[in-house]
Amino acid sequence: MSLPCSALETFSTLEKSMPKWLSNGMLQNLTVANKLLYMYAQRRVLGDAYALFGGMGERDSVTWSVMNRDLVTWTVMIGAFAECRNADVSLVLFDWMIEEGVVPDKVAME
């Protein structure tokens, strides 16, 4: 799968903004974090996507708050590994999602 130039430019802009986002806590916003996760998944940068995903369930060292993963977060990760033909990881993530109490909807099941 190839991305259109505009998507690549958007991703490049996101990557350049990352240090600033980390320093001012922007990645504590679930919508922003999910968008970045989606961009990593689209680029098939699964190592970075999984690192971000893993950090979303950890307690922030400054505010001690935990950013809970939502259905979008889980669906992006499961879909990313499925797209890269890694069904085993996708199934493990799906089971983990269910254990976390996130209920899949019709979109997540497709």
C-alpha cells in the first residue's frame, strides 16, 4: 500500500512535532495519540506504533494519570498487524482488548 504525497507530508509534519508534543503533554490527549498511532500504522511503522500503544496504558510520571485505550486505539493496532499479515499478534491484541473490557463494535469486527 502506498500513501499519497499529502499523507506523507502530514506524517513528516507529525514526526517533526513529536518532541514538542512530548514536552507539553499533547500526547496525553487520546484523540491526538490515536491519530499518531493511526499514522504509524498507515506507514507500517509497527515498532513505533506498538511503543506508543504500550505507553498509553502506563501511568504518566508527572500527573500520575493513565490514558486508557479506547476502541479506536485497539482497532487501529489490531488492523495494523493484520494488514502486515501478522494474524497471531492481531488475535492476541483482540483477546487483550476483550480482557480490558473494551467491547468491539461492527466496525472493529470487519
